[in-house]
Amino acid sequence: MNVIKKQESRTIFICWLAYTAAYVGRLNFSASNVAIIDALGATKPEVGLVSSFFFFAYGAGQLVNGILTKYYNAKYMVFGSLTVSAVINLLMPLCGDVSVMKYIWLVNGMAQSVLWSTLIQTLSDFVSDKKLPSAILAMSTTVAIGTLVAYGISAVFAKSGLWQAVFYVASVILVVSAFVWLSLFGPSKKRSTAESQVQTETGKIKMSKAVGFALALAAIAGVANGFIKDGVTTWVPSVLYEEFGLSTSFSILLTLFLPMVSTLGATIAKKTHEKIRTHSTMNTLFYAVAAVLCLGIIFSLKIRNLPAIMVCFVGLSCSMAMINNVVTSMFALDHRKHLNSGFVAGLLNTFCYVGSTTTTYALGAVSQAKGWNAVFVIMLTVCIAASVICLTGLIVKRKEN
């Protein structure tokens, strides 16, 4: 029995490591965007478009890979994804033109799109129901820790003007993680075929009603989550740099508070889920809190209060981490008895990245034309709309029941 527990813990660890490394190898560009704008003379919309290209490829790839993941050999697909991403990160510093960078980063998005659905399917196949909450919690921290590492590395090198080094370090992290995955991925006890077959047949009955409706609400919540989450991650350093006159390195350093505190989001979401089982209810609550925090940001910008706006940024980041946890981890694994976890994880992540694809370019353009206040008014509107839709969905669901 102890052998099985060790195998499950090992599986959770390598899935966590692979996705954390992937975040370092994708957010390093966003973390360095202020330095890249200064060094290459690019505009905010141009830099935002590079991230949008990544998000487009990643989101589209999620849909395809979510469908195909059950046919993949996870051991070699994840290794290949991390290795290709490492090569792409090596190429980025060699390019001094933002218009070319977006195509290189597009390939990075395609390579990394294999990961999430494959990792979630791996957890679904090899982790027991008893251990699954620990797996969900672990995977929920990948965003925060990956962001922390990416922005931490960027802050170190931005001060000396060596933004290129951020990509080299990320490449090393990706390669090391790829080989750890390859060496530790091994035989473990998979859930029985008979059990999976019964669960699939059950799912055919429920999918057309409650589960299908819940999936639609989760998808809507995912779009809004991607829009807010990656909008904050991408542009907070620029807000601090432009509105409060902070240096590039210090702006990035302050941004580190976001992932450091947002790691609490996974724990809060887990505790909330123990009390509130419905995913839409949790999303309604979290988006309402996010709307209040957006109002706080708008007010803080008006009075130029740095501590206040940092508190709001941290809270907003934490709220988005909680919603991301609910949408991309909890929903897929909670419904694994009804739906293919890899497919659902890939599908919902696709919707998240629909929002991400829109936010980096659009908010960069809005900030350049109308200022940062307009950006957070848009975020406020999105939060309110998402909260209302999730709430309306719950009301409709209860009337049907």
C-alpha cells in the first residue's frame, strides 16, 4: 500500500514540476516586457501582441490536444513539449525585432499546449479519489510559483539591463524539468478499465443535463478569468512604472507580491469547496470580490496611493487564482466519473486562453490611448458580467430542478 502512495505522490510531483517549469518558460516574456520596450523601442500594443500570439496558439492547441490526449504516450509527449519550449526560449534573446518574436512565441504556445490536458489526464488515471484533493491543490500552485520564479528572475536581470538572460535561465529550468519527468515517470497503478467504463456510461446520462450546463458556465467563467488574470500579470509592472514612477526592476520586484500571496488562493478555494460544492456558486462569489477590488484599483490610481493599489492587485490576483483553480482543476477532476478529464481540462483551458489572447493586446492598446483607468474599468465590467452570468445560471438551474 505504501508503494502505491509513493507512486501517487511521485506522479503529483512530476506533474507539478512540469507545469511550473512551463509557466516560467511562458511568463518570462510578460515579466520582461517593460525592459524589452525600453531596449527595443517597441510599443505596448506590439509587445502585447507577442503574448497574444502565444495565447492564441496555446488556446487553440488546448482544444486539439484535449481531444487527442487519451491517445498520447504521456511520458514522451510531456518530455517533448518541455524540450521544444526550452529551445524556443533560447531563440528569443537572439531576436532583436518584436515583430519576429511573436512568431517564435507562437511556436512556444503550440509546444506547451500539449501539457495541461495530458497532465490532468495523467492525474486522473494514476491518482486515487482519496489523494485527488492533494493533486488539485498542488496543481493550483503551479501558476503562482511559476509566476514568482519568472518575475523574480526578471527582476534580478532587469536592473543590469540583461533581459536576455531571463530566457536562458528559463531554458535551463525547462530542460532539467523535462529530464526529471522522463526519469521519474514510471509504472503505477491505473484505475481499472471496468470502473472507467461504468463512469463513462454514467456520464452519457448526466452530460445532457446538469453536467453539460455546469460545463457551459465554467467555460464562460474561464474566458473572464483568462482576461483578468493575464491582464494583471502582464501589465502591473507597466502600471507601477508609468503611474508611480518606479524603476523597471523595482516595478517587477513589487509585482512578485502577486504570486507570493496568490498561492493562498489554492488553499482558500479548497476550503471553500469543502463548504460550497457547486462550482458556479464559488465563481459567483470570487468574481464579486474581484469586482470590489477593481473598484479599489481605480480609486487608488486616482489618489496615487501605492500601498492601497498593491493590496488590491494582490487581492485581485488571488481571486483569479481561485477561479482558475475551480475552472481548470476542480471541475475536470470532480467530474472525471462523468467526462474525460483530459478533454475537459483542455477545453476549459482553451476558453481561459480566449480571454488571455484578447487581454494582452487589447488592454495594451487601451492603456496607450485612454490610460490605465480605462483598463481597470474594463476589468471591473468583465468581473461584474461574469458574476451575474454565473449567478443567473444557478437560478436557472434551480428552477429546472
